[in-house]
Amino acid sequence: MIKASGLTMHYGPVVALNDVSFEVNQGEVVGLLGPNGAGKSTTMKILTTYLHPTRGTAQVGGIDVLQNPVGVRKIIGYLPEILPLYMDMEVRSYLSFVGQARGLSGSTLKARTDIVLDRCGLFPMYRKVVRDLSKGFKQRTALAQALIHDPDVIILDEPTSGLDPHQILEIRDLIGHLAKDKTVILSTHILQEVEATADRIVIINRGRTVGDGTLEELRARATKEQRLTLAVAADRADVEKLLSGVREAKKVQFTGEKDGCVSFMVHSRSGKDLWREVSDLAQAQKWPVRELAEKPLSLEETFLTLTEKQTESALS
């Protein structure tokens, strides 16, 4: 549904994007991650035809963004980072205005306006002037305008910015509902949002793609190391000493002590035999085991590892 091919963008001497390529399938939610200045917003502006790339191109719904930008705009809904609101209009009037600009009229316009007011939780505010809304309700209104024409592709830049925890959960549910028959690409600095909503993740750093896949695939790319958490009812010094002697243990970290149990994180050298060695050691020492589990990299750890690897490679 979305296909970016070799996107490159120069702002004078500054290279914002450098040969970025990725695809988003129909019905898929893809999270676009990257540090500030990585090129996320530039990528979204190219996909939505706001910017013309220096090189490369993209297709949205099979339509080339360079050859037919008007065709692309008809099938996308876009929530930019800077909200596209008219502050002196009432919420319902604003949404009706956007709907008319999108070609809606009559009963279809009224029905779509009612739908987005409901889905975005705006009915209590529909007679309010946009200027008088809280930041959260302004964000909801901007999201509603992106959905008013029932687009096939939805591109969201920081969709939960300014929302409280309850509102964030509502937007998560809405994104999940939209993904049943639409394609969604979202950018956010809140990694938990991507983890909760995205089927796949694309990570951009320093203008290049450094990761593309499911969280499990990115974890595997970030490190081959295995990590185990171990909690046993035993003397800390003895456990620490014996664990450090495990052949596959690269690093042993004490992580806490509670209710007579000591906890450790054990990092492997290759990930092959750590589980067996730690399990055999606990059994041989007759340690009462309260926990022995693998601890995969979090999305935050995966993100930091992949972006740091790319930065180190660029500096070497």
C-alpha cells in the first residue's frame, strides 16, 4: 500500500534522508521511529506530497507521489506534527469545512462528521470554538479531520501528543479499529505507543534506515546475546561467585533483594547454553528457585542499540 524507494532529501548541504526504502502492506500498522532530526517528518512529508525528494520516489495505494500528487492526497488522511486547525471555527463547522474540501456533501458529509466526532470523543465539544479547546481536544480535532473522508491510508505524526492516559488508550483502540481495513503509518517519541499498536517497526537514524521488521526481528538484529533473570533463596555472595564461573556467562548483575530472595541478570556470551548451565547450577546447589526466565530486549533497548550501532559505524 505504501512503497518508499531510495528516498533522499537534501536541504542545501544537509542530508535529511539518504536512500530510505521500506514498504507498508494493506491493513498493517507500521511505527516510524528515530531520534530528533533522524528524518521521520521529512519522510512523512514526502509520502503526503508536501515535499519533493531530491532523489527516489514513493507510491501510496499504487499512485506515484511525484507523478500524481493530487491522486495521492485523495486517498490519504494526514495528521501533521503542527496541527492544521482554524482556531476561530467551531469544531463541527471546521470538520464540515474540511469534509467539503475533500469533496463530501449532503447526507454523506453529515454522516462522516458524526462518525469522526464519535470516534474521536468530540461530541461534548462540537459547538466549542477550536481556540478554546484544551490541547488534548485540539489533538482529537486534528485527528478527526484526517479521518473525515474515510481515507484508505492514514499517516499520523505524534497522534497522542497532549493526551491524558485515558485518551491515549482510546486513540490506541481507534488505531487498532482503523487497521482492520486501512493502512496506518505513525511516528511517535513514545516507544510504548509503537509497542502497543504497531505490527512492524521502521527505525530511521541520521537519514538512513537502520531497522525494519517486527519487534522480535529487530531484537534479533540488535543482539545475539541471551539474558536470563534468576531469583533464588540463597546467599548473595555465593550465588554471584558461582554464576560468574558459568562458562556462558559474560556478565552477572545483581538486580535486587526481596523476601529472602536475591535476583540477578545473567548475560550470555553466545546465547547457546546459558539456560542449561544456570538451571543445572541452581539444581546442583539446591537453591530454591523463585524465577528463571529469559528477558528479551525492550523496544527502548532495541532502538538505542540499533541507532548507536549506526552512529558508531558512521564515526569509525
